Amino acid sequence: MKEENINEQQRNRQYNEYVKQVAPKASCLANCVKAFITGGLICTLGQIFIAVYMENGMSKEDAALWTTLSLVLLSVILTGFNIYPLITTWGGAGSLVPITGFANSVAAPAIEYKKEGQVFGIGCKIFTIAGPVILYGILTSWVAGLLYMLVQWGAGR
Amino acid sequence: MVKGKQSILFDKAVYIEETACIVGQKEGEGPLGGSFDIVVEDPMFGSKNWEEAESRLQEMAMDKLLSKTQVPREQIRYIFAGDLLGQLIATSFGLKKYDIPVFGLYGACSTMGEAMSLGAITISGGCADNVVAMASSHFASAEKQFRFPLEYGNQRPETSTWTVTGCGAVMLTAQSQPVSIKGITTGKIVDFGVKDSMNMGACMAPAAADLITANFKDLEVDEKYYDRIITGDLGVVGRKILLDLLREKGYDLSSNHMDCGIEIFDAKNQDTKAGGSGCACSAVTLCAYILKNMKNRKWNRVLFIPTGALLSTVSYNEGKSVPGTAHGVILERQA
Amino acid sequence: MEFIKAFIIGGIICALVQILMEKTKLMPGRIMVLLVCTGVVLGAVGLYQPFLDFAGAGASVPLLGFGNVLWKGVREAVDNKGILGLFTGGFTASAAGISSALIFGYIASLIFNPKMKKK
């Protein structure tokens, strides 16, 4: 029985190696170039928003917040018209990494799960992808803040 | 008559009397587009949500079958049916209005093979004269259940497949017809430890290879016995692996193997990557393509093998591998 | 000039993440978590702010920047309120991003219906 298990493990390892060899891969370089262009354009758009808002007399902080709002809104609208997923199909990480990707991950389940009701459909599922981001972001920043406090404390003594 | 370890050759013949198949728009635009009974452009099939849409698919396929068949409705003893959704909701809501006893089956994408096998056993065993075997899948309901909401952006790898939207149904009967189910080979659950749910071809190919080898051994034949050996939804990646695995065992299928997943879409122009998948992939290809070619005597003996990847989002999140299974149905053209 | 910087640096970050995704087959959800947490850490060790000052939107628009915002919020709140700040800072600083996504997302769910994918 034991020997059988070891044989099976070995067979599985060999098979997985073999699968890795025969599986076709998309060109990593081409995908990186697409991600670069897509991500670059979204960030440039952010920079344009910042410039426009500061032009109109906003402080740097407020302009940054308004830029976040604008990008999120734009992404949600594009998600509603099913355009955002097409951008990601082409641009990959280029449209996942910016804040617009986060907004897409909130709006998409909200639209998809509306058929399952306000509370258990939209209410729960709106967090399926964004929930972990919020949880672990807050948790990490809490830990970092705690360490920061301890360091301050140590330095104060 | 029981043959070998996992096969049956039926003493009392079972025949395929009529078929019905219905597909979505993308399938209708594919290479087999002209052969389907109905192509529906509305992906919701006139319903309110994706799950209901898939139920509607089953209903439409059943209605179409009832309108084509010579078998009176009250003489249909059982329906063997299944889909991909949790607790088979597409089947239970789709077939409830017919007032016919139903066996609900889950075999992932191999369900059509499972349904035809059990239906044929029932008829051959004298427990029914006419039964329906059917299976459905819907791209959107499957995507929603197994992957992401459709509005969420993601990049599909080259090994991934596209779930076929459709439903295929066949009427099995004891009365003589041109094409018969000569026998079956039932698949084991085969797990080679692949964890990549975006490469289902690699997860299922070992199961298909295992089934084909078992069929050859049980029937004491080899690949030349069949005009075509047709797997369900291995796609281009799974096909390559299958041919390699069988070559190791001394069989060369390169000239007579086909895969429904490769036939149903034009991978280049329809961007379906490795091919089609889902219960409907093998089911509608059987109805629209395989059985037609058998009736025309292009092929006289076919081993039809729907393949299935047995995973759920829970097993995936818990880090389990994706086992595969396959169900072989031996189809023969009567002289 | 600042637009070109934003384009190039934002683009480079995305291209690097693309490489990470291709090599590790990580799902997008995990990638987003990873980015935000990395942003917090980079902010906490003092690397992100100078980078942000240099790159502008190239550094603030990617989710790394969102992590940095979380960190800045917590630090400021800790400076002002001590322990209480540990619990208020993160959400206060990220409020605009999270609330807008939730509220616009909800409104979108009222307006739009699920649609089929063509590709």
C-alpha cells in the first residue's frame, strides 16, 4: 500500500512536469507589453485628472481623492457596459493593478448577483473579491501602525 | 453481457431513435452551426437569470425532441438528465413540467455518456421501452458558479476552454433503428494530481486514456476496431496528452481520434483557446454531427467518450487536485 | 513630463505584475491582496512616499498606492490619537476609494443587468 502511494506520487509528479511542457503558453513578452500600455494609459489618465483638479484650485490631497473617485466611477460605468472585462482580456494586469481594477471587482459581482436578492445577492457578493483586499489591507496597516507605535514609544524613552 | 472489468455488450439491442439539440449564438456561429436544430441568439433564452436560462434550454430541447420523435409521450418511461449547476437545478426546474420520472445525474461534462449508459442498461434490462438521455450547460451559469462574475475582467490562459451553451437530448428505444448502442464502458475516477482548473484537458486526459485502454482490453480489440474514437471536451491540450498516453500503451489514435471540444468552435476566430467544454459540448456534437455521419454511413462504429473534470469551488479552494472521469458508449450503424 | 513619468512608471508596475501572474498562476483576487499589503509595507518602511513624490499618478493609481494611503492614514491617526488611531486611521484614509466603489457599484447593480461575454 505504502509503495503504491509513493509510485502514485512519482507518477503524478512526472505527469505534472510533462503537462507543463506540452501546455501552450501565451507569449509573456507580448502580454507584458499589453499590460504596460494599458496600465500606463490608466495612470496617465489619473495624472490628467490630478492636473485638471489642481488647475481648478484644489489642494494636492483633495485632487488625489477626486481622482480616485473619478477613476472608480469611470471603471464602474465601463463595467456596466461590459467594456471593462474586454480591456482586461487584452491588457491583463494593466487593468487589474490600478484602482479601476478594484472598482471592477466590486461592481461586477454586484451586477451579476442582483438576481439573488438585495441582501444575500448584492449585499454579500459585492465583497467576494474586494472583501479580502479590504480585510488584509486594514490588517496589514494595523500591524504596521502597531509596530510604528512601539518604535515611537521606544524612541521616546 | 458483462465484458471484462468495466464494459457491457448488450444482448438485447438498444437504439437511438431521434435527437434534438439547441445551442446559443456563439455555437451557432461555429463550424457545426448549420447542423443544430435550433440556434437561439438571446443568451438568456427569454428568462430572468442564467440558471433559469439553462432550465429553459433543457425545456426547449425536450420540446423539440417530443416534436421530432415517433414515440408517444406517455410511452417515455424515464428521463436521465444532468447539468453542471449545484444540486442540478437546471435539470430539476427544466424538466418538472413533463410529468415523466427523472433520474438526475452528475458526471461533470461526462454526463451525456453517463445518461446514455444508464438509459441503455435500463432498456436492455427490459425495464423500459423508451427513455430520454440529455445534458445541458450554459457558459454564463457555469462561469458564475465555477469562476467569476461575467462583468469581472480576467485573462484566460491558452489551456482554458469555453463552456458550450446548449442542450442535447436523445431518445433511446428498444425498437430497431439505424444506429444502435452496442455496449458501454464505464469510467473510473482517475486522478493524476493536476491542480490547474484552467487546464481541464490535462485533468481529464488520463481518465480518457484509462477508459479507452479498458474498452480495448474488455472487448479484446484495438484502435482499428473503430472508425472514430471521439472524446468529449479534452480540447487541443488534452488531445495531445491523450495521444501521448495511449502511444505509451502501444495504441496509435492519431488518425481516428476526434474531440467534440475541438470540432464545435473555430478556436482561432472565436477565441475559445483550447476548445469547447461543458456537458453540452459532447451532447450537441453527438446529435448534430456524430449521429448524422453514422446515419450517412460515413462511420459505422464509433466509441463516444464524454469526459468530465470533477471539481467544485470548495474542493479547489481546499487545495485538492482535479480528478477526471469518462464514460464510453459504443455506437454502431446497423447493416 | 509628469504625464510621461506616470505612463512609464505605472506601465512598468503593471508589466511586472503581469510577469508575476504568468509565472505563478496566481488568481487576480490574490494579486490584488498582495499589492495592497505590499503597498502598506513599502509605505511603512519609508520607501513609497519618495517614489510617489517622483512618479505621481504612476505610483498612486496602482493598488500599491492604495496600500500606502492605508499606511499614511494609520500613521497620522496614531500620531494624533494613539491606540485609537490604530483602529480609525486605515478606514478613514481609504474611505473615498472604498465608499465610492461600493456606492457606484451598488448604483450600477440597479441600472445594469448581467450580460453574456462574447470573447
